[in-house]
Amino acid sequence: MTRAPLRGPVLLAPDKFKGTLDAEEVAACLADGLRRAAPGLDIRTVPVADGGDGSIAAALRAGYRSRPVRVRGPVGDPVDTRIALRGSTAIIEIAEVCGLRRLPEGHRAPLTATSHGVGEAVLAALDAGAATVVIALGGSATTDGGAGLLSALGARLTDAAGRPLRPGGGNLADLAAVDLSGLDRRLAGIDLVLASDVDNPLLGPHGAAHTYGPQKGADPADVERLEAALNRLVTVLSQDGRLPGGRRVAAREVANTPGAGAAGGLGFAALLLGAVPRPGADFFLRLLDFDRALAGARLVVTGEGSLDAQSLHGKAPVAVARRAAAAGLPAVAVVGACALPADRWRAAGLAEVHALVDLDPACARSPALTARLLEHLGHRLATEPPPPPPA
């Protein structure tokens, strides 16, 4: 039996293709291809995010306003970035503050990169009157357990001689004492939210150092050094960690909490401060009023740079596909590369997956080529029968 030709509305809800195109650019390329093949097609676009790169852009699309801030970058140099504000809510994207793209070209700093600038961004949000601060945890260059964040917020981390600890996860090996009594008192009166798709603990084989350290430039020796240093942070906090007012922090328990390993352990430090974790993709889909755009659609097209095992832990395309399936709609993914077998992406709610590398492997290095291939696949989607709705 032949399938009916594609009819709208078609909802385009891709995430970024990291390193080549942002989510808006991906959606625009797909839309161009669809319109070239079917000029009258009803197309809706909701570029999405899940807490990584592009989270501030998603917030601005949802009606937030941009506020420029200057903070310390991952290697200590000042960076000009922004936070998003609406009413009493602020959103901070750590990829904009201490992300890999903030490192000098071709440089990685797995042992010395700091999250200090994130703390400065939190202070800027507090100065702007924020009562809710959302930290989008994705794309960091750091593995410092959030030590930089704590320092910027007023904590004092010192070595055996009482000197302030040098920045970076590797230097946590020299940590002798932590004094949290100087933390900014305003923190006790806000809601701190972590938007992340990561459920890793801080320590162990699935923790921050072992899982994400190599992506940040850590070799095997660096990974072991970072693991030991993060363990040292937890040990010292277990001994010394008392929040303003005297309440002791349960550092070891928090270290084992899902999400503590997010952003090189920045999730751990935020959880110590009472942060509440929220799935990043679901947070931003709600922010973007995704379900309203979904209503009445006939096909959903999502995507990201790499569809892999990490995608199954709540990244944006899988979250989109699951919402589409719940609404009885087929979802198609257009991705840079797919590392999942068909049975796994089908189980995640996707009806089809189209990978750009199957058309031209050079796309990973060329934004222009990626754009052309996305337009080509948009054209193909408009000229081929759509997949049937989920059973």
C-alpha cells in the first residue's frame, strides 16, 4: 500500500548541529528545502535547546531579554557574554561563560579551566533582581567540581598554607580547607534550577572526569588526576562544609546524586547550594510552548549534530520525538551522524533518521556543506511520502 504525500502543517524542531549551524539555521535550511519542493506547505519552526549551546537563544525566542555581562572565562580571561531575563527569572548558559568555544583556538585546559565566571553570572542575575536563577548545564570546558562557582559566590578554598587555591580541577588535589560562610546571603532567598540532560554522579567510572574529561582534552593520566582531585573536594567539604547559618552539607550524598557530574561537576556545587535539577530539554520545550506548536501538526522534524547513546538520556531530539509520539504524530530526525542502531532510535520514538554523513562525510567540517545537505533533505522530505503515525 502506498503512503499519501506529505501535507502540512510540518513542525520543524531541531537542536543545533554543534560546530556548524545553530538551531535556527538548521530549521531555516530544512524549511528552504521543504518550500522549494512544496511552495504552499504549512511550516512551523520551533528551534529547540536542552541546556547546552543555544539555551540563551531559545530563551530570547521565548520572550526573554538579553542582559550583557562581563565575567571570567574558562582560562581566566574576561569574556563578554549575556544572561537572559524575564520578570524575576534569569537564565545562564554555561556554554556562553565557560564553554569549550570560549577556549583559545585549538586549546584545551582540562586541568585548569574554571567555572568562576558562572558564579559571577549568578551574582549579575541577583543584582538584576532575579528570584529564580536557571543554569543551563551543557557544553562546559571545565572539570573543577564547581569550585570556581563557589569561589565567585564567596566561598574560600585554600591549600595547606592557607593560600587561595589556584583555579581548575587539577588543583583541587591541593585543597586543604573550605569555608562556605562567606557565600552571598542572597542565595538563601532564591530558587536555583539546573537545566541539564546529564544524570551522571560526580565520581566513579560514570562520573564527571571519566565520562566527560576526554571530551575536554583530558588524557588517561589527566582523568585519574581529576578523579582524585574531585574526590578530595568531596572529602574536604564533608569535613568543613557548613553553609551560612551553620547547616552542614552532605557532600558525599550529593556527589552520588544524578546530575552532580553535569558540567564537570558544576552540578555538584549547585546541588550543595540547594539547586533543583530539571530535565533540560523538557524545561526548554515548556519555555518555548512546544505543545502549542505541536497541536494540529501532521509531521515533526527534529535533529542534532550527533544522535548517539547520550541522546537517549533526554537530549532535545529524543524529547521532541517522545512528545510527538504521545500526540500520535510521526517524528523524523535529520542528524549530522547517527551512532545508534535502528531499534534504539525507533524505541526512542523516531520513525526515520537521515544522517548527513551518509551523503557527504565532509559536512562535519563545513557549515556551508551542512546547510546545503539540510536543504537537500528538506526537499526530499517534501517529495517522499511521510512515515505513518506511531502505532
